[in-house]
Amino acid sequence: MAQRVAVVTGGTRGIGAAVSRMLTDKGYKVAATYAGNDAAAQKFKAETGIAVYKFDVCDFDACQTAVGQIEKDLGPVEVLVNNAGITRDSTMRRLTRDMWEAVIDTNLGSCFNMSKAVWDGMNTRGFGRIVNIGSINGQGGQYGQVNYAAAKSGIHGFTKALAQEGAPKGITVNAIAPGYTSTDMVAAVPANVLEKIVAKIPVGRLGKAEEIASGVVFLVADDSGFITGSTLSINGGQHMY
């Protein structure tokens, strides 16, 4: 069997980078996408040899064009990891429409844009794996993150609905809901706030990006075909249900 091609959005930093590296180590041909940090992307490419593609996942047409180019370069996309995400945290009193739209479009809209771009091919070939990266804050909410929590919660609903469409065609669609993980995004949280967060995590520490990546590798495997519409919570026991 030829190497399966995997696309990881936001795949050059943080959790996405860990996913890209681990999939490569497992024998996948990986395309890591990014939005704007050229220096980080080129450093990542130089260190790993993983192909990188720059485009805006909020732009439907750009996603269509990029997937077309990736398939021309690497082959049919059989695995998609929708990981791209941003935060624009604020309480409702200060939250602007632009902050709302930026987070909804990047975190949730991109799942539609990218899934749409690969869906027909996966249906035709009778195989596909899509993993959407949600969040513990999409499950339980978080003060000052109305936009982020709404987007991530939307991802969990999107996953369950699309899984029903893909199931008869050999396409699985699952989500991972990471807890607080040691990434640049979490590093931006004030130290006193982060200390309180860690105190609520039963295992007593932040997660590692590689621990999230391990969940992705499990869900995209060929022999994980009976798992679909599920959300895998990787959060150190902070939120259980």
C-alpha cells in the first residue's frame, strides 16, 4: 500500500507540529499548512523535511486551490487533521464583532472549508480519516472565551453530523478535545492564572503536544475504522463526562 497523504492545518507549530512529526514518523506523507509565520514554517521544514503550504484556512477558494496543489505534489489526501486555531479572548462587554468572526472563521469555518475540499475524493476512493481538534473549553465553557468556546463546541457538533455522512463510505470523522497543553497559546496565559488552572488538573500538570498527537495517530489508523463520531478527551482528568 502506498503511503497515505495527511494534511495538518496549523501544522508547523504547537500541537499541529507534534501531529505532523508523529504522522511522518509513522510513515505518512504530510503536508503542514500555516497562515503567516514564514520564519517558523521554514525552520520547521528545514528540521523535519515536511512539506509546508501557506494559505488562509478561512478562505474557501484558497483551501480548494491548496488541496489541489497538495494532491498534485504528494497524492490524494486521505487524512485530514483540522487543527488550525486562534484565540481572541475577551469578556462579552469588550468582545467585538471582528474578534468573534476571526475565531469562528479560523477555528470552525476552516473545518468546513478543508473537509469540503477533500470530501469528494475520500468518497470516491471509499476511505478517509478526518480528525478535528476541539477543546476542553468547547465542552465545559470558559470565562472570557465566548467566541472560542462557541467555535470549539461547534466542532464537536460538526464532527458528529459529518461522521454520519461518511460512515457508509469508509470515512471516519472524530474529534479530540485537548485540555490545557504546553504550547505557545497556553504560554500566553498569565502565570497566576495558569497556576490556578494546573491546580484543577487531577494529574497535576499541563499536557504535552505529543500526547495529543498520539490520539490523532490512533484515530487516523487504518484499523480504527469502527471509531467515528467520537470525541476523545485528552485533558488529564480535568473534565469528565
